Amino acid sequence: MANVLVFTELHDGHVKPVTLEILGKLAGQTADVAVIGDIAADQVAELAKHGAQNVHKIKGANLDKYSPEGYANALSDFIKSKSYDYVFGGATSVGKDLLPRLATKFDAGLASDVTNFTMDGGVFAGTRPFFSGKCLAKVEITGPKPHFVSIRPNALGMTPNPTAGAGAAADAAGNAGEIRAMIKEIVKATSTKTDLTEANIIVTGGRAMKNAENFAILNQMADVLGATVGASRAAVDSGFAPHAMQVGQTGKTVAPSLYIACGVSGAIQHLAGMRTSKVIVAINTDPDAPIFTKADYGIVGDLFTIVPIMTEEFKKLLGK
Amino acid sequence: MNIFVCVKQVPDTETKITPTSDGSFIETASIKWIMNPYDEFAVEQALLIKTSNPAANVTVVRVGSVKDTEALRTAMAMGADDAALVEAGDNLDSYSIAKALKGAIEKTGKKPDIILAGKQAIDDDALQVPQILAQMLNLPSVSVIVGFELNGTTVKVKREVEGGALEVYEVNTPVVLACNKGLNTPRYASLPGIMKAKKKPMAQYSLADVGVSDADRRVKYSQFKLPPEKPAGKKFDATDAAKQKDVVAQVVGLLRTEAKVI
């Protein structure tokens, strides 16, 4: 059995779902959670329900907003004061930026963007995609402890009936140390939608969208479904959508429950970025488009007529 | 001013990947190698800095096999001044690569002011090397940058986070920056640039030369295999306008009753 620390971030005060996915999968190990700053009692209860034994609230000056150095300094001090075999976190914007620096403070290894793992005998062995998921490989960590692991959101899934932990919350002093790279300002995104990498449903437009304005019909469908809108590289390179919306090997790799590809041909680099979606729907005029080889439900037809009809059908189904 | 750009050579995005029969890595014999696409933004940013600071020196550094030196020659053809190559096998882990980059940078004897890299390499997609390198050199870093301004020794960068929000950082040089698409538009190498690149100096080292050994490996990759194929799905013809509504209603119904995702 291993002693594990799971680093969690909060989004609008809520624990990120990937933390709960990790905790559920760690059943049988001793798992604590660390958060920078305060966390509400109901969120501690949620962590306990999924198996957290202790919830450490690391508090100190200059930790009110994220900085790679401040977070790494405060967390490494805290980890050194305990004896953890493993430190886990989500492969989120913060996790991807922070965990390599934090691991290197221990000269330790980080297995990043892991999509599944086992802890047989308290030893981590994981699976992670290479080449945006065109192939998979086994990943193991060697060298000094603790060993670090980042987990891709939505990949593990929630454990149905998790074993609860004690969920004892306590404050810990955090020292941010010297921070050289500091956030001066945050420019909010115009969209309030869930990020593509964490979205449960994604509606994506390809080159066949013809222009940026036409994405309105995808937005309408997305609003009905509570989905996030994505774009293929062809659509982004044609200027129809910003790069933040790009799905594929040079964009985001996604794994939603439902992926609806509209006018996306299915280039190999796009398929690499969305092939692990649980259910794929493709709409395309070309019956031989490669996207249909990955689609659970393919509709051969013109997206400009099919998408509005589909939006209406979703409205009916969902009673909207 | 000394600018370093870390580049990696990766299989072209349209490459079909085939694991080796023993699963130790992938078949590399017939692969077309390109400069990692995110690294092109790093090279371009270095050259833009050099445009406004003509005395700046741009060195490109790469750790990898020497099969061909496409990525380094491309960067020099675009305008980088010189290059350093650390010869290493494929499938090296991020910690070893970062340590080798650090060693190669130190070998030049130049003190770095700005170190640029792509935010990730599209082969292992680890997203680790720039941050590890920064920590090893005890430097600040900002990753996933889509905006860059240099005023004297202060850098103002925009980092893209979830949902497309931007964090604006101010940091003094020396600094490590990991670049994302959207930062700039990489230039093409000109023909005179390509000719000139052939004469530009390229230092070559072994891993041992830069102080890296097998003991530096922190992460082991093995059992490379293709992901499981999905069984064939259902395909519906909705090209006939009269049938469209029925077909769409049927698919939407199946998403609830069969796929259970709505």
C-alpha cells in the first residue's frame, strides 16, 4: 500500500472532477488531498466520499493566485514535511505547468497525461497515449521518491461506489518563496463554456463550415446540449475559429461522452485528437470521408440542413 | 543578448504510426521527420526578437538521433545563428532531455537571456521539458504562451489556460518560455537562407559529453501498441431531403436508447 497525495485545484470553489476520478481509482491506497488556500466544508465532504483521508489546506502569503514558482515552493515544503510515495494531480492547465517543476525540485520523475493506471503492491504502472493517441505505451517511474503522476481529465471516469475516507481537514503553513513570474492580469475568455478537454459533449466544425459566421448553427446546438464547440485544424487555419478551439494533434486531445463532428473530413491528426470519445456522430456530404470509419453514427448529408434539424430533435428530446 | 531555442524532431502529423514487433518503440525507418510544429513558433519568436535586437545571438539546441538534422538546419535556414546537437536514442524521457539541453546550453559558454521552446512535442506529448529545464537552471518559466512583448529586460507574456482565458505575466530575463500556436506566424526558409545554413556552425555532443547517463532516466516507456479499434458504426443516408427529418430523429433517438449519452 502506498501513501499518496492528490493535489487538487478548485474551479469556482469546486473540486475539479479529475481529482475525484483519481481518488476513486486509488482505492486500497492511503490518499490525502492538498489544496492551496481554503476549501468549503461541502467540498471536503465530497473529497471524503471519494476516499480522502486528510485534506491539507496550504495557506500563506502570495498564494492567492497561481504562479508556477509560488505553488511549487509551497507544495514542495509541504511534501517534504510528510512521507508520500506518490503525488498525483490532474493534467489541467495548472497541473501541466506546475507538476514538472515540482517533480524536478525532488529530482523525481513525472508520468504525465496518464489515461489509466494500476497500483499493484503499491507500485504505479500506467498507460499513456503517444502521438496524440495514435499509439499507447506502458509508463513506469524510477529514481528518487516521491514519484509524480498527472492524470488526463475524463479518462479514468468516476468510480461508481467509492470507499469513503475520514476527510479530516487541517490548515498547513505554505511559503511561496521568491516568485519571479507573476500573473499581473487575467483576461477572461469570452466563452463561459467548459473547456474542450473537460467537456462532456463536444460539437466540432470542419472546413465545410465555410466561414466563422456559420459556426452559429453549431453554437445553437451546443447551447441545447450544454456542449462545448470545437474546430478542426482546417477550420482554424482557414480563420473560422481560434486555436483554443482546435481539436487534433496540434490542438487539444479530447475524450467527451459524445462528439459530434460536422463537416470534418477526419484527417489522421484530427482522429488522433478525438478517437477516444465514447460515442462519435459524424455528419458529412462525402460518404467516403475517413471520419465515418471512427463514427458510431454516421449521417451522409449536408450539415447546413442536418444540424438545424438535429438541434430541434435534441430540444424535443430534452424538453427544451 | 543570448537566445536559445530548444527544438525536437518528430514524425510528420500525417504519419501512420506502427509499433515495433517487440513493443519497445515505433518503426522509424520510413518516417518523414519534421521540426516539432510548436517549436516553429519558438524559432520565429527568437528571430523576431533578433530583428529588434540585431546583436542578439540565436542558438538552436536539439537532443535526438542524428539520422538527419532537418530540424536544426531548418531553424538555421530560417535565420538562427548556430546550433548544438546532442546525439541520443529515441524514446528518451523528459528529465534526461532537459538535463541534456541544460548541458548543451552550458557547453556554449553563453549565459542565456531567453530560452524558448514549443509548449509540447507532438511525439510523446509529455509537456514537461521547458518547465524541468527552467527548474534545473533555477529560472522562472511561463508555458503555453500566445503573446510576447520585450521591454528592456522585462518580458510580458500571455499564457493561454482552460476555456481560452489568458493569464498575463511579467517577468525579468533570464526566463524560459514555452510557445503555443497563435504566438506568431513562422516564416519559411528562403533559398539563400538554406544555402547559408549549410555553412553555419553546428556543435555535436554525446549524452556523456553533456553529463547525462542512464541513471538520469526517471520515466520508462515500454509496450508500445496500437489503441483498440472501434467496431464499425451505423451509417445513414440523409442526402434525400424527404428522408432527412426521419434519419436525424432516428439517430437522436439512438443516442438516448442505445448509446445512452443524452
